Amino acid sequence: MRFADPSVARDQHRKRTESVPANSGDTDGCGRVCFAMLTGHDSSLRRCALAITALVALAGCSPPAPPQPDANVPMDASVSMDAASNCPAGQSSCSGSCADLQTDRRNCGACGAACAGASVCAAGRCVPTCPMGQSACGDQCVSTASDPLNCGACGTRCPAGQVCSRGVCDVVCAATLTLCTASSGGADGGAGDGGGLELCVDTRTDDRHCGMCGRSCAAGESCVGGSCQVRCAAGQTTCSGRCANLQSDPQNCGTCGMTCTGTQSCVSGVCRAGCPMGQSTCSSACVDLQNDPRNCGSCARACTASQVCQAGVCATRCPASQTLCTDRCVDSNTDTANCGGCGRACAAGQLCIAGACANQCVMGNVLCAGRCVDTSADPRNCGACGTSCPAGAFCSGGACATSCTAGAMMCGGTCVDVSSDNSHCGACMNACGAGRSCVAGVCQTLAMVDGGCSPPSLLCGGTCADPRTSNDHCGRCGNACSADRTCVNGACVAPCAAGETRCGAAGTCTDVQRDSRNCGRCGVSCASGESCVLGACVPDPSFRMTMFSNATADCRISPDVQAMAAGDQGSGMVAVASTVFYNGDTSTVVLPALDLATSTAVSPMANYEQLAADLRGNVAYVMVTATDTSLSFGASGTITQLRAINATGAFSGVRVMLSRPIAFSGSNYGIYSGYGRIIVYMGAGADMGYWQIEMPSGVVTRLTGSTAPSMPAGCERTGHWGIAEFFGGDQHIVFINSTGIVRQRVRDGMTTTLLTAGFGDACTLAFSAARNRWFAQYEAAPSWAPMGMGFGEFIVSCPGTWELP
């Protein structure tokens, strides 16, 4: 605060200057003069003081130690304000440097308040840097899609007895999700939320429940397709256990193992002679002439020890946004070797984001040469890492351009046709108003435009509207869609569910994070042998059975299911975590998967013949026609979709639409349930052969191979059920034949025996990956099964193991 009376200010100034002791090393008294001027209140004196300070420093003068403030004298606020006047607006002076207390992790909220670990400063508070898919709730990272304490949003708790499924509290998990119990220390990787919570997790992608509940990936690994893989940042691929950028890695150029030879470098995934874009050859080495202090601007042009190379010129100091670390100017906000400060290196595979080490780039950015960049606008990484635009060109929409095409003009970084663009008519930002249209670069009323609106638009109330997409004029003028509808191809349709996008000419709702026909965005199809995981095409997960045991002490037998209304020897059977569904002659029954022997009462349901299961999603399905009908045994018909069933056997509402129908002809077929796939064998008809259904996308592909599975001679039906495997690049089916349990490779019919045991006339096998048990139907107890069972239809359950090779 300034003194109102100037005389008071002068007196205070006099007292301060007179209290300054003479500097013992200052014989000419210049130190006293310097300090007196620096503490003066007159603005002209302060300006003069700045110049004199420099001169006195050259003359050997130095200001004396500042006097202790007089407790009886009010502090002059102008002095502290002037001390911070060199900082930009919104920043504060902290230990002689300027800092934004809202974002600076070394001075977060207050000078010296540093954020610990990988936390970042947001709005003046230290918050954790959460992996993609998680949110910071308080001081921990949680998945609001599965955490019942923070369901859909931080602090939203699900009621007792409910779980959080895709951000919504429900009594059961959604299809493709598995109910797992959180380990101590966090429901989904966060710290200290109290273990024992039940979570709905996707075992294909959950690092703590990868492939199955409780299987955690090691540090530095991520769960991809149900198997733990080395965690790579966006834009990188796992090659021989390490992360590589296939666009620039000379050891893995374009694909893993492709090594560039000699002086070649990897540019945009192709081995090319010479150095990468932006580097030059100096003494047989590739260097960046823009920042190499030994080759600054040109080869062998070295900067002095006190200089750095900045933009190809030797300079004595770094730009304001960079820091001098050893002999280089670095951006401590992005440099992985100096993240947040010189020498603070991030761990292998991590990135430096906002001065903190993190595991991946933010959404929309790509990792290029250790930096997160926007390839749609970065001129040095335009469209792809390493693709640099030439001098004079700019990067727009991921493509280099030097100028707009004829008739177009650059407006706000985008080329537009100013002859017809209603927002930039004739010139940038010259927008045509309502009822007017841009014709030949001139805004004209619609009445003056020959033919009115340009097809397919219609003139509706003085405005051109596209009836295919206009919510106000959908299909025809005046046909407005209600608030909960959207106009798609001229029809008002219900909006897509949360997390879904409309794709294709039909405007079908789909989850682009999982749809292999629209992976990441509409129209991007994954190749054969790939699935869509989190919006990226990845190789299909491998799955292989490793052991079938039939030790009597470990096996369980159900009561007679024939007496439980299932009827005589059945066919279809699948097993999930808690339930086994078995279909007999007359109906389908439900048995508990944990201990068949305790089942004394079963509720009969509809006769579901074509049963199948996704072992990865732990969901049981019924194959049905377009009218939701399950074909009876021996009947012909066309299967178009799969309907999920719950623990009572009722349809759960979840549908998997097949990308193409499968024609069932008679009773000669097999259904094999696998991990993220179902394999169907048709022994007759137009679709004879093997077919694979990817789950849960429903993509159907024909497999190479025609050898029919060999069934036991006593099997009363020609329909059979078993397990689908995928490993070594091949599909396999596992089923029961006269030998025991066998594996058959689809493409050539090669067969391997996995368990030698007699099954009599049994022809049905199922497996629960969640329970690690296999199930088989048989008529009368086999010699190896627990004794005491008479004649009838029974289900036996024994241990089995599996792996994701």
C-alpha cells in the first residue's frame, strides 16, 4: 500500500537509506548509492536504478545486504509488485522464475508445492496421471465403467447388491463382461478403495483380470485380446518383447523383424537409403543439424562450450519454453530424458507429458520419435510419423499441401471452394444468411438460383435442407424428428446407445471399439485373423486346452437329467461360470457348474437346440433365425443372429447379428465354443464346411478345411458340440470320439488324442474357462466315473486347464 502523504514516503525512504551501513569493500560509496536508488519510490528513480545497477556491477560494486524491515513501518506493496512485474499475466514469481500455479507440477497451487510421482498439476491441485480408460477420482485412478463406488462419474455409488456395468448400476454384468472380485488395494488399479468389490470387467483388456479373473499382467505389460503383452505407447508395436515404431525403427521397419541394412534408414515403414527425414549425414553418422552442437547448421560447425545449437544457429541461451540440459536445449514438458527437469528420465516405454512420465499419448495424438504429436496438423509428422512436409508446405488433415486447388482458398487452415461455400462465399468468413445461397462466389436469394437448391437438398421454408440428414425435414419438408430421434437416410431413427456410432449406408449402430468391420471408425475393416480391441485391429487371441483330467476323485456327476424333463439323449450343451445348459429331446435344463452333485431340482425351459458360448466373454447364446426361433433337431433353416441367455435360460436382450447368415441343413452339424470365437461345421447343404463367428462382433468367415469330425459309433445323433481353439495360426476343434477326447486341425483334419477314455455313445463336450472344468453328456456311468449311477442320462464334470499361448 502506498502512503497518502508524500512527506511520509520521503521520511521512510530517508530512514531506509540512512540505516544502510557502508560496504567495507566499497570505498567510493557506490554500493550505498545503488541500494538507495533501488529502494526509492519514485518511478523515474527505479528506471534509473536498473541502468545504474548494470554499470555498478561492471565497476565492481555490489549492493549491500538489505536492511531488516522496521516492524513499526507498513510494508510498501509497490516493491513486491514490482519484483513480480516481469512474469506474464497469470504467472507468479517462485524462487526467481515465473510459474503458472495452476499447471506447474513443481509449484502446484503455491510456490514450492511439488506434485509427487507421476502426478500432474491441474487447476492448482496435484492429480494422478491415469491410464487411458480411467479417471482421477480424488487421489486415485478408477474406471468409472466398472467401479461401483464411482459408477459413471466420481462419487456415484451403486446400491447394495448391484454392480457397475459400463458406467450404469445394474443387477448383472452386460454381455461380454465377466464378474470378478477386486484384489485388495483398488477396484481397478486405484489405491485403497477396499478390496472385495465385485467388478464387471472385460477380460480381453483388463490388466488385473487378463483372460480370466485374478490373472494380473506384470509391470510394463497390458492385456490385449486376453493375453498379457509388453505395454507399448500409441503408434508402437510389440516386437520380440520390446516396443518398436514400425514407421521409423530400422530393426523393425514396416513389420517386426524387417531390418534395414547398411546406411539405410526406416522412413514411413520402408527401408530407404540415407538418413531419416530431418537428419543429415555427417562423418557417416545421421545428425539433426537443427540442434546438434557439434554440427550446428552444417557438418563440423561446432558451437563453443557456452553455446547451444538452436534452429541450426549457435546461441548463448535457450528459448523461453526450453531448458539447457548439458549442451542441449530441451523441452522438459516432453523430453523423456529430462522430464520435468534435467536428468529426470522416464522409464522404458513411457512418455513425457506436461512434465510428467506417463504410459501413453492423449487421445488424438500419436507417438513419433518419443513425442506425442497431432499427425493431422504436424508438418514434420504429417499423416504418419516421419512424413515431413517440404519447405513452404503446411499439414492439413494429415496431408501436405502448398496451396489450395484451383477455385479454393485457405480459410482458417482449411481449403474451401469460395464459389459455393455458404460460410466463405467469395472470400473467407463471408457467410450467406438464411434464405441465401452462394453461387459463383456471390450470396444470392434462393429465388435467384436456377433450379433452387442443389440436389439432393430441397427448398423447405426458404432454406435448403438435405432430407437424408435434416432433423427438421427428414425424408420430406416439414417432417421433423422428435427430440430423441435422429434423421438417418431420410428416416427418423432412435439414437445409438452410449458408446455406439452409426456406420454404413444403413446407419447401423455399432461399437467402433470392438467391431472388426468398423474398427476405430466407420469403414475400417480388420484383416482375416484379426479382431478389433479398443478401436485397433490386433491379432486374434490364441486359446489352447492343455489338460483334460478324468481322475475319479476330482470328477462330479449330475442326477439323471432325463428324469428332469430333458428327455432322452440330447445334443446341445454349453458351460459358463455358474451355469451349464443341456438340451435333451424335449427341453433344455439348467445345472450349477460348481458342483453338479448338489443339483436336485432343475427348471425346464424352451428346447434350445443350437447352443453356443463365448468362453472369453463368459456368455451363453442360442443361435436363432430372424424370428428369434431355435431350429429343432433335424430341421433346416437359416441362422441370422445369436441371442444371449441368462442364468434362468431367458433371453437377456443382448443380440449378436451375424455378418452373413448360415444355412443349417438337417442334423449333420457341429458347434464348437471358443475364446472370442465360435466354429460351426455344416455337413450338408449350401453352406457345407467350416465357418467361424468372431465374438462379439458377429463377423462370419469361411475356413479352409472340409474333413468331417469323426464321432463315436454309438452317438445317437449326428449333431455334436465341443470346443474351438486357435493357436499357431490354425483353428482346431476339440470333441469326443471313439478314442476319447481328441483335437482336430480344421484345415487338414490332422487329429491328436488329448484324453484316452471311454464315453460310450456320448457326443457332447463343453468347457468353462471360468471354472477350469470340462463337461460331457453320457448314457450310464463310464468305468472311470464315480460309481453308483444306474442307467439314464447324466452330465459328468472333471478338471481341465487352458492357456493363451
